[in-house]
Amino acid sequence: MTVRRILGVDPGLRTTGYGVIEVRDGSPRLIEGGVLQPKTTLRLEDRLVQLHDAMVEVVRATRPDCMVIEELWTAYEHPQTAVLMGHARGVIAFAAGSQGVIVHHLAHTIVKRALTGSGSAKKAQVKGMVVQLLGLSAPPQPDDVSDALALAIAFANVEAQRDRFAELGVVMPTGRTRATATMTRASSAKRAK
């Protein structure tokens, strides 16, 4: 019997949602979900310390095999939001890494596709699948918890698909983000000079 514990995290400086699932032979089960809310009256660096320390506590208490965080995405007209989200994602990933937990990243379209079959699914559809797959009576609240659980379930689905292909002898490439592709092209250009 294969058992895997996955911690999904929806990062934010005001509210970070987290959700832990355990997957036994392909079936997800809810272990824990909640939110971390650093004090908004504190300086940025102090909020980041609070977020880090709280995430370390979650990791120690739930003992996940891995963590999955949504890839950074923002509209071009709000670059400061991306920078602030980057701070939160960084300390969350550091908290996991400091406890020996591997961190994975998924794009929001992959999460939607893995749960609903469509990368353009609406938030309500994703929440509905979280409820259905975990056998809940209502969507977890606030939305940050539901989003974190969606990440964990989607990652479990993506990994299961990759495992099925591996059994058939097909190696699935791991996803590269646009940032990785850009860095690779820049490195190649420097070597070519």
C-alpha cells in the first residue's frame, strides 16, 4: 500500500492557506487545513519571520513528504504584488527546505486541469472538486484553504499520471516555467559568445 502525505500552500503576506492530504493508493484524505496570518501592523521583515516560523510549525506537526506551492503569477499592471508574493513564497519554501521537505511548484492552469479537466475552469468548479474528492460536506473556508487543498490534490494527480506513464516506459518531462526557460536561453547565449 502506497501512502504519501502532501502539503499544499497558497501563499500570501496577509493570509497563507495550507492543506495537508494523505494519498493512499490513489485516494486523497484530508489531514488538516488552516491559515497563517502574520500581523499586518508589523514591518515586512517581521511578518516574514512570523510566516516562516508558523510554516515550520505546520511542517513539523504534519510531517509531509513534500510541499507544493502555486507558481508565481500576476497581471503585468501589478508588478509590486508579484514582488510581495515572491517574499512570501521564498520564506515558505525556506521553511520547508530547512525541515528537509522537497518543494514542488504547479501553475494555476495545471491545478485547474488536474482537478476539472480544463485549465480555464472557474474557482467554484475547483472548489466543488475539492469537496467531492475529499468527501466534504462544504468547501473549506476561507478560500485560501480550499486553494491549498486543490494544489495538494492536483499534485497527487499529476504525480500519479507520471507514475502510470513510467510503468509504460514513457518518461514525462518535468515542467519548465517561463523563468527557467528564459534563464536557460540567457545561459546558452552567454556560452555562445
